[in-house]
Amino acid sequence: MKIKFNKTIILFFVISYCSAQTIIPIETKDFAMVFKTDNQNRLWNIYFGKKLSDISDYKDIDGQYYFPSSNAGMYNAAYTPSGTWNLSEPALQVKHFDGNLSTELHFVNVNTEVNNEETITKITLTDPVYKLKVVLNYKVWSNLNVVEQWTDITNNEDGAIELNKYASANLYFTNKDFYLTHFQGEYLKEMQPVEEKLTQGLKTIESKLGTRAMLLGTPNFIVSFENHQSEDEGLVLLGQLAWSGNYKIDFEIDSYKNLRLIAGINPYESNYYLKKDETFKTPSLIYSISNKGTGLASRQLQSWAKKYRVLNGEGDRLTLLNNWEATYFDFNETKLSKLIKDTKDLGLDLFLLDDGWFGNKYPRNNDDAGLGDWEENRKKLPNGLGYLVKEAKKSKVKFGIWIEPEMANPESELFKNHPDWIIKQPERPEKLYRNQMVLDVTNPEVQDFIYDVVDNLFTQNPEIAFIKWDCNAVIYNAYSAYQQQKGIPQTHLYVDYVLGLYKVLERIREKYPKVPMMLCSGGGGRADYEFLKYFTEFWPSDDTDPIERIFIQWNYSYFFPAITMDCHVTNWGNQPIKLKVDVASMGKLGFDVDVSHMNEKDLEFTKTAIKNYNRFKNMVLHGEQYRLSSPYKNPFASLMYVHNNQSLAIMFNYLSSNRFMERMTKRPIKLKGLDANKKYSVKEINLYPGVKSTLNELIVYSGDFLMTVGVNPEVDTKRTSVILLIEEVN
Ligand code: DGJ
């Protein structure tokens, strides 16, 4: 309450000090973004950077810059409208109730509320001609330098209006050079970073896939100011649009070489109609700001995610054995019972039954039939799921199950009984993706159906302890029979699909608030901070080759904490089991293997490594992550997690490239995040049976030494993976 009082006073002071012009600072612990009105009450973004110690100094910032509006009209509007004198990329495009396309926004008021660690500032703008209200929302976690920003657009006009672009956020930066890192991809090649210097004009990253934000691109980005992105230096903004469908993020360098950033739902085929008195709430742009490079920015965002966003983000996670790569669709009760026993023998927490357990008239023996028919396949599972749940219970492991409830194969009872539930053009040939099509989640009946898929599973088998929720198809031939019938414009489909899905998830979480659920999307197509309100974790990629995973997990780590990342050991890649298990141990550990194919020593190693993981997982899941040696810049990848007041840490080191000259760590790798004044032992763990560490483990190092000189993990072609446990010595 005390803070609230102070803040209110501060704002009042600033506002009354410059009675003609309002100054609105949005501050975090270290940074500020400042808005100022002009004499016509339009609101301008005048500053983004280090916070000033005296709040009254902000009013003088814009006087130091000379950026007249040039021919393009407005560059630094707080929320750029269109149709009047703005000729740069807009944040908002509206067709008013009378068909007019012009919008202006004037400042009305500002309001700040403090709730514990969160401060929300709401800035209200209205059009002086049309009764259109826009509220810009800034939610700040000051200590973490994390901001969540979204916009509410309310139609108070005399009839319906059409939103043609409705961004979540509009930012403006006046630095001189900007580098953008964005993440491109493909199936099996998710999250590949590309850094480019932004030049005058527009660079857009976007998705039009409908059901999945990620895959070809992702709504994650890093803007680094002045210089290339660096792990420990420089001002960076690391952000994500938290929206699980089509997104569009525009990075526009204006004629003064300043950067305009506009992020939101992709307006592609998505004009959204608002009836009188309706409000549209955009998704959020979430970003972390750091002046010590991407390392700190990631740690801030990861801490925020664990503490405030991800479902059970500070809780535990279940290790598991998944049958997918061990059996694919070819299984029966005997095979699965054996895998359940293996789960127990390995020392894992849960057995996860993947695709292929359902469908009778159209049995799911391949990916071309049965999807949508969620009853147990009687041939494969004559005693139903209940039998497997009991088997799991007998073995003292938990039981989880795979579903893909938003999709159907044309060869399914669901598809044949409810053709109107499928997204497809009525007059055009069907276009399948992985032999399946997408259900129309805008339709409340479909929402009920999806909810029931989950609810029935839990009602019939209350001991189900985990769900893997897959989504393999994109939306082709976007057309909703439901919306057509209800007179809802077809351009609502992409948006209402995602909103419909959130509604279902909301209902599921009301009834089942805690059950862990994994997001999966034909590899890594779904992982964003809106979905992660409902899900505990996500599947980063079907590519589980450990070398590829070092890179993939590295890239996800910019935005996501290890606790959200499902990392499985599989038969992908012909590297040693140790490398596979060590790489998977950097996230939430799982296995997709048939134990009967493992040799004795591999099995012995794996069991010990799982025990070790259970001992150190707190560090990985709840610790602070430091990226030490990038596999993009070095032949060695190295990263660590620090936990327990800097008294415990774990360091993962890999030979990530096998070029002749670079096959051993010749130099030490500097550690980070330790206490310089503490003493630490460094011991190697997860050694393969019969192998001794080459390190001298008797040395006691100071934190200062480890962070200044470093330690050489002695990675080489025989020691391609080295895990070091760093413990405080008293
Ligand atoms: C795609 C997922 O990425 C896999 O892990 C597996 O669940 C299959 N779908 C099942 O069809």
C-alpha cells in the first residue's frame, strides 16, 4: 500500500508540474519508457532507456532530439492510428460505423495500480471525432525488468466497427543501430536464430499457420541496441507475443533510423468486427529488458515465467517414459505392460501412452484413420485404459495419455458424423495435412466436444496424471460453417479459433487445476506464454538427436525456463547414451526408448543418471541459468544452473562440433553466477560405468577463480559430454 501511495503522488506531481503536457513514465527497477502529450493532447513515446533518478527530468528528454514528423506523419505515437496524417506502419486501423477509415487518438487519463510485485498502468485514449476508446495497458514486474503490454479497444460508436489492424503494442526506440534476432524453422529444425541489422523500412516476422504460432517462424525476438547481440553486454529487449495463432511483429526503421516495433495478431484475413459497446482485448506482448546482454534478459524472463506465468512454474515435474518411438502405432497390452515395468525399473515417475490407443470402426493403426474417435481400440486394448492405469499403479508409476482433440481424420466417425465441425471450404477439394483436418473450435459444440474428450478421460480414469496435447495440422481452406450459419464474418475464424481454445482450456483448468499437461505440435509448434498459463511444459522438437538438441534447447532457453522444456532420450542420432541423457537432463527429462534394446552398461548408466537427475533436478528446474559457451561460436557448448543461494551449481559441457583442430577444451570455461567469496568443490557426475573422471577433484576453488579463470571440463572426443557438480565447501 505504501508503494501505491508514493507512486500516485509521483504521477500527480509530474502531471501538475507541466499542466499543459502530461508526462507518463512506465518504470521498472532499471528502465523507463516515457510518454508525453502535445498541445493537442496526442500522446508520444519520448523515451526508452535507463531510468532517471529524478522523475521530473523526463519532461526535458524530447527537447534534446530533433525528429520532426517528416513526410510520414507520425513515427513515435504511443499507439499509431491510420487514415489521417500518419503514413508509417499503423498499430490500429479501423473502419468506423459510417465507413470512414480515419482515426486519431487523444489522451484522456492515466491510472496506476500496485498489487504486490505488479504495477499496472492504464492509459486511456479516445478519438475526438468517433466514440472509439483505446486503453493501453502496461503491467510491470519492476524487480525483474519485465513488462506485459496489451490494448483494449472499445467501440462506443453508433453501430458496428471493423478492426483491420489491432496491435497489442507499439514501441519506439531512438538508438542509432538495431540488430534483430528472430527464430526461423521447419519441422525438425525449430528455433534457428538469424541475426540481422535492421535497415530503413519494414522487417516483419509472422505466422499464418492458424493453429500454431511456431514452426516456420516464432513470435519470439531479441532486439539489441547499438551492437550485435551479446550474452553479457549491451542493451537488449527480449520479447514474445503471447498468442497461440497467427501473429505479426513489424520492426520498422524510420527515416531517422529509429525503430518502431508493432506487435499483435496477424491482420491477415482477420478483420474483426466489434458491435456497439463491445471491447476487444488484444493478446500481450511480453518483454524483458537488460543492459547486461541476453543472459540477464533471459534470466529475468525465466524467473518471471516460473513465478508468475507458467502453470505450476515453481513446482515439480514428472520424469517419464513415452512409448511413441519405442512402438509407434504398433502395440498391445503386453507390450505396454512391459514398458510400464521398464518405467519403474528405470526409476522414472510416469508412463506416457502416445498416439494409436483409440478408434474402432476406423482403428488408429497409422496416422491416416481414427483421429477424433476417442474410445479405446478394443483390439489393442481389450481391457481398456483402466487396465493400463492399474498396471501402472501396480508398478508404482503414474499414467499419462496423448490426445490431439482439435483434429480429425476424414476416416473417422467424428468426421463422418459432423462434417460441419471441420474447417474446410464448402465448394473446394479438401486439403489434408498429415491425413487430417482441423476442427472448427469457434463452434461452441466443438468446444464442448474437446472439453469432453479430456473430462471423459479423467472421469473414467481419475488416476490419469498427465496429458500430452498434440496438434499436427495447420488450417488450410479457412472457412467455418458455424460462423457462416451464425452470420459471424469469416474473418473472425483465425482469432476465434484461438479464443475458443483458450475457453476450453479455462474450463479444463477450472475442473482440473493441477494435472500436468504438455503442449506438443508435430514437433515444436506451440510454446507461448498464453498457452503456458494452462500447460506445465512443451515439446521443443521431434528432433531428439542430442547434438541438434544442444542447439535447439539453447535457442529456446533465451525465452523459456528449463522447467517448461521436455527433453527426451530417443534412438535419434548414433551418439553414446551418455551424451543423450546428459543433454536431456538440461530440461525435464524423459525417455522414448525400448529398454530391451539397450546393452547392460548403457542400462546401468541410464539408471544411475536418472537417480542423479532426481538429486540435481532442483537446480535445473528452479535454478538461475547461465549460458557460458555458445555452440554457435565455439566447438563446445557449456551452460550452468545456479541454485540455493549460490551454494550449488551444475555445469553441462558438450563437444558440439567435431572439427579436427578443435576436439578438446584447451582453455578453461569461465563460470557465472557464483559467489566470488565462497569456496567450491568441482566434481564430475554421470560417469559411464567403469570410467573415471580425468579432473583433479581434490582442488577447492574460490568462486572468484571459477568466474575469472574458469575450469576446464576436459571435453574431448572420448569425453563428449561432461557434467560438473559445483558445491560450496565450508
Ligand atoms: C507428433 C509429436 O511430435 C510426436 O511426439 C508424437 O506424439 C506424434 N505426433 C504422434 O502422432
